[in-house]
Amino acid sequence: MKTSFKKYGRKDSQDLCEISLENDYGMQVNILNYGATLEKVLLNQENMILTLNSPEDYSKERNFLGGTVGRICGRVRLGQWKHGNQIYQLPQNDGENHIHGGIGTDMK
């Protein structure tokens, strides 16, 4: 497995980086540290996902191309999550429910 790491810019005083993973079977995955964004999924040199033109574009567009799901996948009824005896109130970003990790996880 080959890996590479490349800085491509800065946003809010943090380095923006692209991490590339490539296996011996012709598959390569590029991930940005900006919201854990999938930038490329290459199989035999063909990109399998819809992407933007450059890594810099992901901080500007709001259609969530390449976006990965936040800390929680799916809906949490009433935005309340129970762990043990503790109930946590999550941001309600889907009506009265919480969905996909909350607002802004695509940019963290």
C-alpha cells in the first residue's frame, strides 16, 4: 500500500491536506482533511464518484460532493441520544430530529 500526504492550502489558520491511499490492485482513494471529504475513488484510473475540479473548491461549494456522514448516520428521534443512563440533546437539524452528525460536520 502506498500513501502520500500533500498540503494544498489553508483555511481558518489550519493546513488543508490531501491524503492518498493506493493499493496494488489499481485502486486509489484521496481524502481531504476538510470534513473528511472523499475527493477521488479511482479504480483502474477511472474516478467512481462525482467530484469537483480541485481540492480548494470543496470549501466553497454547498452540495456536499464527496461529503461523508458525520458522527451519527441516520436520524435521531427528537435529537435525543441515550448512552448508559445519560441522555444527550443533539442539535435538531431535521425538523425536531437530528440527522447525520449535525450542521457543519462537513467542514470540520
